[in-house]
Amino acid sequence: MSELLLKVVLDACVIFQAPLRDTLLRAAEHRLYEVCWSDMILSEVSRNLVSSGRMSQKQVQRLLEKMRQFFPNATVRGFEDIIPDMTNNEKDRHVLAAAVAGSADTIVTSNLRDFPDRALEPFEIEAKSPDQFLMILFRQNSETMMGIVREQAAELRKPPKTVEEVLDDIALVAPQFAAAVRSGLGERE
């Protein structure tokens, strides 16, 4: 039995943010969607994490190796020749080209203005904010998504964080999702 999963390209801006990245990747690990990225996207993540001082080059390398190890089929290749054909914001054309080549349904990005509908419609691809996408996952799999956040908090050690603290971090980029999880968890107690 083969289930059709939503195929989703994660833009560098959503992989950059640790709490959001963790939630999104855990959801993919639970097979709530199929994750995609390109080496160009991961290179942008690497540059930004190092230049912002959030991680050393060695830490970023370990992170990206783990991501590739957990999701060996996530990397989209062979799209470089169609980048010039994309009509969205020039700096993010590689993201749309990877989505097209990878047959993605959705691009999750914090830069929605860089992916106007007119550029996406010919390829039947949608751009969603992290909050919009996480709310879709929550509506479809609320118990699993609440479990993911609990699991995420339980595994944080440096520094340790409560579920509430993890939700506070996620709320910075996905406030509706954080509120929905809080509400759902509150109903369970």
C-alpha cells in the first residue's frame, strides 16, 4: 500500500531556525510529508548559520550530514539548467527550480513575497509560510504533531527546555501552530 505524501521543499530560511527545523524534520520523519531540499539550499543554510555565529562550520557540517543521513532521498539534483526560466524573485529562483525538478507540491518559506502565485501556478506549486504549513499538518495529525513537540522538548539537553519554552520559540515564526498545540495539550491535562 503506497500512500501519497505531500512533497515539500524547505527553503533555507526555515531550515536556518533550529526549533522550526526540528519540528519540520520530525514531522517528515513521522512521514507526515516528504521533505526536499537542494545542495544550493543547504549551502545557503550553512553560510547563514556560520556568518550569524549560531554554529561553527564543524557544527553545521555535522547538522547537514545528519539531515542527509536521515533523509537520503531529500536532495533534488539536476535543476540548474531551469533556474533562468523561473520568474520569481531572482535570489530564490533556485528554490523554485528545485521544487519543479523534484515534483514538489509546496515550498515552505518565510519569504512568501519572493514566490508570487503567477510564478508558481504554471507548475502547480504553492508557497506556504511555516505557520500555514504546520497548521495543515496539525489539522491532519493533531495528536502526532503534539507528540512531536513533546518529543522535541524531552530531547533538548543544551539547554533543556520545557514544552512551553519550545512552543515559545516556535511561536516566533508559527504563532497559530504554537497556540493550537498549547490548546490541544491543555485539553489533555
